[in-house]
Amino acid sequence: SMVPIGRGQRELIIGDRQTGKTAVAIDTIINQKDTDVKCIYVAIGQKASSIAQVVRKLEEHDSLKHTIIVAATASDSAAMQYIAPYAGCAMGEYFRDIGQDALIIYDDLTKQAWAYRQVSLLLRRPPGREAYPGDVFYLHSRLLERSARINEDAVEKLTNKKVKGKTGSLTAMPIIETQAGDVSAFVPTNVISITDGQIFLESDLFNAGIRPAINAGLSVSRVGGAAQTKIIKKLGGGVRLALAQYRELAAFSQFASDLDDATKKQLDRGQRVTE
């Protein structure tokens, strides 16, 4: 309710290593089990054992029947890791263009950028910031801009009038790994500017036992609010505000000996919301 995602939206999952980014993405796939949403999970540069764990979790929750796994493991060539997201996106576009809804997870685009950097340096292209080639922004924008919702006329045209009265969508949830929470690095800032919002996971919250470790203050959805019902929008807005204020007050309350009743009440409510 705090970070709503509409169909056809691009919502970034960003955070440090081992903060539960993949878990958030996999939970999203599992929650599509009783819907008609087709899911594509693209694993880029991951260990084969990590991908096997994801497959096992999807099998346990009976979610593999509506999911396609596209894997370019760490042992695969840089070229395969570079091209894997585009292959997964083409599969998602197929479902979108025939009037169905699809969800695609890119786990993660940082490793695709690394693979593209390797390929570019081997091709002796001039390196830019952080040794990335000059067109690294285009690398991700041309991939993520393919996620969209298309209207009935577009579906009818793409299917040669075989499918009528249906809209199609491809929703993207790319994952970006940060170093020590630095969202101002080259690749994270690029992808933040392309997407329609981000879910920011914090290592401090994760270590404090708060799972998922989502920072409500830094997480935002620029489109999703329009996809919510009025009651959810009203309730979710209050929860988001309470949680953001609680984080701020909790930091200052460590230094204060006397707290007024209003502050205590707000801290108590924030604690309950967190739990």
C-alpha cells in the first residue's frame, strides 16, 4: 500500500548486497499465482546455486507454472550476461502484444552493466566515468522503456485483429546493487532516472531484523497511486507518513531523556506499524 505498482510500470528495487532485494522480487512473482499475470525472472551473473534456490522457492509455492526463468550465470560469458535481459524482455513483449499481462524481474542490472563494460573494453571503445562506455545509459533505457501498457487498438493491430477488446502490459522490476548505500553512483543514478520509482532497501533495517528492510522515506512510486482504490490510497498514505516520521523521531529519541506525550504516542504507533 505504501509503494503501489501499476501494470506497465517500471519500479526499481535498489539496495546493498544481502538486504533482501531478490526476496522482494520473488514474493511479487509468488503473489501473481492466482492471477493471469505471466512472470519472467532474468538472472544475470549469479551463481548457479543461487538460481537453483530461487527455482526451489517458486516450486514450493506452486509458482513455476506461470514463470519463465532466463539464466545467464556467473560462469557464462560477458556477452551472454549482456544479452539475457533483452531475451527475457522479448518474451514479456510477446505476452503484452497478445493482450495479456506480464511481469519481468531483472536480477540484477548492475551485473549486466559490468558485462557490457567488459565487452566494450575488449572492443577498445573509449572508456568514460568508472570505465563504463559512453552509451551505458542507452543500454538500460532501451531495455526498460519497452515496459508499458498498450491499449485495445494496439493489441488488435499487433495480432492482426485476432484479439479484440483486450489491453496488454509488461511491468518491469529491475534490481540494482549499491555499494555502502551509495545511490549517487553512476549506474544507480542512471536507472533511477529511467524508472517510475524505487523501493529502497536499507542494510541497517535488515540488520535490525525488519524484513523486508524497505526505507519508507526514500521509497517512492510515481505512477502506482493512480492504480489504487480510494480507500487503499487514503489508508496507505497515513501509514507511509507515520513510518517516515517514526524513523526521524526514533533517531532523535536516543539522545533525549524526556519525551512529550505526543512524541511517545507517535513512536509507539510507528513501532506497531513496523511490527
